[in-house]
Amino acid sequence: MATTLKQNAKRRAERTRRRLKAVANGRLRLSVHRSDKHISAQIIDDAQGVTVAAASSLQNGKGSKGSDVAAATAIGKLIAERAIEKGVKDVVFDRGGYIYHGRVKALAEAAR
């Protein structure tokens, strides 16, 4: 049975998420979603099934396109500020099926 690229990407993201939940030791998860135009991040509490904080380039409102590294850096800083407001200091980074490079890397380093 042949699988498509979309099915492989979904399977890879699910595998990564399962592995992260196993090694998280009760820490919250910083999940990233990247599209061609925008990037978003959210901090998720898997134990309770709720989103603690979220940020997106759609909400940025600065008129900048969300498809560049500068926008990803801004979103990383914003999600970090919102997490600190909620009292979250330690998270596990969930890059999903995305490669740790470019916008994903910029967001992660800015959130640190």
C-alpha cells in the first residue's frame, strides 16, 4: 500500500508528538504550526487538554507577512511573554513534522 507525502507527514508529526508526551515528565508542550504565509505557536497542557497560551502572525497586526524569519522571531518572543504571564517556565518544544530550520528555529530560539 503506497502512502502519499501528506500521509507520511501526518504520520511523522503524530510519532513526534507521541514521543514528546512520553518524555515530557509533566511539562507543557510548545507546539508550532507553519504555513506558507503565517506561523503560529501554542502552549498546550496535555494532561488537562487545554491551550494555556497562543500567538500567531495573523494576530500580530503589524502588517508584516508571517512568512519571514523576523515574524517568526516576533511570535517566539510573544509566546514567551504570554507563557511567563501564565506562570509557565519550562516546556517541551514540539516542532511537529517540520525540520528544525529557518522559521521554526527562529521561533524556538526567540521563545528561549
